[in-house]
Amino acid sequence: MGKQAGFLAVAVALAVLGFALAGAVAHGASSHQPGCYSQHSCPSDHHPYMRTNPSTGLLWDCAEPGASEYDPSRDTTTIVYQGLTYYCRSATASATTATTATESTSSSTTTTTRPALGTRLPWRFAYSNRTDQNLATTYGYNLIDVSTKSEADATPAGTQGQLWLYDYDNSSCAWEKDDTYIRNMVSSVANDPKVAGFYFSNEPDPFACPNAPRQHKHRNALIKSLAPKKYTLIGIDANWRQHFDNYGTMWKGTADYINYNPYICYVGQPCDFAWEDHVLQVARSVGQPFFVALQAFKEGTEWRWPTAGEERQMLQKLCGTGAQGYLTFSWNWQNDPLPNHPGVLAEIHKFNLSGCAAKPVLPDRTITPGVFNRVVRQNTIRKTICKSGWTKKVRPPVSYMNALKIKQMVQYGETGSPSGYEEDHFIPLELGGAPKNPKNLWPEPHSQSKLSNSLEMQLKRKVCKGVMTLKKARAAIRRFKNTQG
């Protein structure tokens, strides 16, 4: 079955506030430089920016997809900064291709790697969505299945076309369209902003056609020579299990992006999530930027429709893999359209809008084990926490908390904007937590920190009324924050 998809490369989690706008491109660097560049006065976030990581000195030259300066074959490093996703190339001559970064979580040698949470994947595509393309943005898709320039130009605002260049024939071991067709079609859209890239082969068989990888490299080179700023994509069969592991690296370099399609929900069986994990692990190990197609269809007696919960689990497994987009197969397969399955569509819609679901930022026991204020004991509560104005008196100054927040966001691997977080006390001041000890503080999103406020006050009132001991109240708030933040 034919499947088309789209994009991207290696995601890099970089420390919050580790990027600052720099005034010039480093010597010898490639550049995305319109006139507004050096003054940092570009009118929108789709224009390029320089970002530097002061801890390493590395400079990154960044843009967003859709900008005329964006080149998907070179801008293969992803930086999430203040809620926006930038696609970057090294702007430091000595820099090497980036892989997944690690960040210190404490003053020790412990490191952690976390995907950027709560951000949408850059490319979101549903096969066979041409007929209902006006619904694409409603459900969070931004790529439309097209075959011509006119179809691409007619795609809805906020979307681009992924142009199908026809297929590779595994029977004849030859292309369905010759090089003349490719030259004419690709040249016609090379500078068309409504075309994101080209899908030019689906499930080629290298065992029936041993020259297929070489043929694909030659065709990719032809396409890139004509449209160097558009991405190229091929799809390989990740359901041919007896052969999948024999692909090795044979497809590496055959396109900008390789699409993997683990369809794991078979009739009469639970979904095989272990196979999805295996395919994703292989995709990461090859070292080739990749895209993933996920199942939203049934076919005969082989594949069944996933449940809404199974679809959600499939989607969440993409988080942290390095895949930056995915394909839904399919919007309409064998006259059973996705909108006929509202539960599955709702999960895809949710994922398209929010990406990798933001999990609670829980206190790390090695960084924030919780510390008591030594002056607050059961026999001193009347002079301390139960005395009006006492917590306000001991609360640390904002300057101290903001400085600690920046440091601890790096330790916790949080890459969002600092304005979206606050330093929260694990053992709250209302229950006698240490005011300034970093071991009693951690960076928590504002939306999350609000969850415990009412419980903290409720527990304080019970302690001050004598219906609960201070020890039990502290244990209760500790249990809550260890699970919900």
C-alpha cells in the first residue's frame, strides 16, 4: 500500500537560557542572512536567528521551516527555545554534526536527556487527505498529499504540499517515471513555497532489486540538484519482519529522510508495541534522519483498527526518539475514513496540537529531597506557621528565587521559557519547609504548581486547628508532590 510522509532529523535538547542572540555569524559559517539579520529586527519568528550555547561556545544558525532560507538537508539540528522550534546548522567552523545532547542534573556527574515536552512535531501528514484537505488544519495537520504544482498551490493556508513523484517498480526494478518527467516536475516547483518536499519511493525491495539503493541515491541526487531547499523522502517496509533487520544501512543517503511504518495492531491480537519500539530503535541506530508512519486503518483479516488508547500509546512512543514528524496511515483507506473513528481521531488531533504530552515535573530525590525549617516543630506552630504573616516574613526574595530557577531548570533538563516556571517549595512554607535551601526547591510550571496550593492551605488549617499533626501533614504533601508535583 502506498504511504507518503515527511521530515526531520536529530533533536537536540539544549539547556534553558543556554542560547542568546548573537550579533554576527561566526567566521567561515554558512549563513541565513536577510538584511534584518544582524540587527535582529526580522519581522517574524520564521526568519533566521543566531543562537549560542555559552557553556560550549558553539554557535547555531537557525530558521523555521517555511522560511526561504531554510534548507532541510543542512538544517538538521532542532533547538526548542521559549516554546518555538528552530532548525539549525552549525555556525562554528569546528563544530561537528550534533547528536542528542545531555545536560547536567546536579553538581555531580549525573546526566539526563529529555525530549522537549509539550511541543508539536514539525511535520504532520495524513495519507489520502487530498479530498478533505480543508479539514487538515482543523486536526493539526500541515502537509497535504499532492501530485502537481497546481494541487500544491491550492492547499489551504497554513499547509504545504508533499509532492508524490510516483514510485519504484519492484517487478521491473525501474522507475515509474523517467528522469525527464522528474526534471520537468521538480524544476516547476523548486522555488514554490507551497511545496515542502518530494516523496519519490514507497517500499522498494532491495532483495528483488539489488541495485535499488544505488538507483535511489541517483534519483535523490537528481531531485536535490534541481530543488536543493526541498526535502526528499522515501518509505521502507517495516512490516516485512523477516527482512527488516537485514536492511542495515543500505538505505542511508538515499533521501533526506527515511519513513518507517510499523503497523502493529493485528486482527485478534493486542497491538505489538515491542515491534514499534524495535523499529524506532533501528531507525535511531542507522544515523539517517527519519519519519514514522503510524496505523489508523484496518485491512481484511490482517490488520484491525487500533483503539483510541492504543493510538495514543503509539503516538507517545515517538517522543524522545529523534523523529520530528509523522504520517497517519490513513485518512481514508478502503472507504473507511478516519473521521468514522472519532476516538482515534481525537487522540491524533490532541497529539498534532500538543506533541509529546507535557509530563509533570516532579521533584528529583537527589536534587530536591525536601528539607524542614528547623525552627518549625509541633510545639512551635503557634509562633511560626500558625501566626499571621509569618510565611510572608520568611519567604525568599524574588531575585534569589529567579537565579536559583535558572540553575535548577538546567539541572532538571527543562528547556521551556523561564517565565513559564516558578521555584516551588517541596515542603511548603505553610508546613515548615526550609525557605532558601535548594534541596527544598525545584522549578515547576505555573500550571502545575497551582494544583497543590489549595491542599497546602487545607493541611495548614488542619494543623493549626489541632485536627492533624504537623508530621502527618508533611507526609501528605510529600505524597502529593512526589506524584503530581
